[in-house]
Amino acid sequence: MQKLIQILFISFSLAATSSDIYDNSWALIIGIDKYQNVQKLNYAVDDAESMKNILIDSFNFQNEKISFLTNEEATKQNILKSFSNITKQAEENDRVLVFFAGHGETMDLPEGGEKGYLIPVEGDSEDLYITAIPMDELKQIALMSRAKHMLYLVDACYGGIAAVGSRGLEPTNTPNYIDKITKGKSRQVITAGGRGEKVIEKPEWGHSAFTLNLNRGLKDGNADLNSDGYITANELGLFLSEKVTIDSENQQTPQYGRMTSQEGEFVFINNNILGSTI
């Protein structure tokens, strides 16, 4: 028994921390309740504040490397400028997380297909091209960044996820899985739901269904589906897809995808939990 405890102690001691995988962690966090031209929301700013606290308290993000925009600050120009600044500053061994809580919209394209938009505070659903932020524009900015890993968490429902099909590496079939996925680059996105669905938020939660389960999945560690001490973006996507669907009573189902065919994974490691386990 004592030998088993020693083995477990050594394995946890050798487990990689966030600082082993990333040099720096950057984030752009946006929450909009008080829209000028579309329906107002109740808890988007609270969702943004909650996400900021989780990143700082549990995942070693530093406050000075987080850009935080809410309500009147979250204009189209400010969002694009802040995102551009972060992607320019992030180096090749850094990670970038973008969290958006607000409205999303989808526009049908004349030749078929669809285009997804994020709605800034002054956005108008009747004039998306001029007033909103196309998701594929954010993809282009992301592709110009040197950052190793980028993850979009979009607490909005819309189509046009701007993702490509890519299965990625499998934990059970890939030797040295964590080492490989953290070295490879990635551009990933998880949205709160698909086209035609609504973001569900309730007073008893004080959050949307999406952010409620982000808290449960990340802060509480419930999204670590294989219990290896790491939460990958893929695991988080699977966790949110199941739990948000249940909590919203099948009114919204989160969507996960990759913006490129790269097989790396954005990784969350709750070093507070890891440290207390050792």
C-alpha cells in the first residue's frame, strides 16, 4: 500500500503545470447586457466577470494580461483592437483565450451556407456587415498570431462556426498524449449553441446555462472526463454539450470545432487542485 502511495506521489509530482506548458497566458473577456439596438441581456456581464475570476484564481492567468470589456466599452472597434493587440503580444509558447457573452447572429449567404457574427454593444441585426464582427475575421486575426494555442468560448448561439472538421489525437491511442497535444498548435472554438437556438439564462443561476457549466467544468474540475488532471478544449466541449443541453431542457446544445486542421489542444490545468493533491 505504501509503495502505491509513493508511486502516486511521484506521478503527481512529475505532472506538468501551466507554467511548464505555457510561458504566458492572455485573455480577452467581453460581456454585454446593455445593447443599444437589440434585446438586452441580464447576466452577460456577470458571466464575463465569473470567467475572469476563474482564469485568475484557478488557472494562473495574470490580471495585467487580461483585456476586459463590458457594455459601452465593448464596441466593435474596441473588441477588434483589443484582440489584435493581444495576438500581436502573444509569443509562440503562449496561449490566448477569448470569451464572449452576448448576442450572436447568422446571415444566410446567397449561394448557400451561412456567416456567423458576434454582436458588439452598438450592433444592429438589420445591418450585420457594417455593425457586427464576422467570426471568420477573428479567425484570420488568429491565424496571424504566433500564439501556440487559441480558444474561443462564445456564450452566444449562432451558425457559421468558422470551423473545419478535424478529429485530433486520441488520449487512449496516442503515446505521450499530453506532451504531443501541448506542443502542437491549435485554433479551437466552442459556442453556446447552434443557429435558431437561444441562450438560456435564469435568475436562480445568476448566469447563462453555458457559463454556469463552464464554472462547474473548469473551476470544479468536472470537465476532466478522463481524470488525468488536464482539461483539454475537446473535453470541455464534450462536457458542455451534454450538461448545457440538459440544463436548458434541450433548447441549446453547444458546438465545438477547430478553425484549422492542427491537432494541438488548448489545455487547462487547475494548479490549485494539483497542488493540494500532491
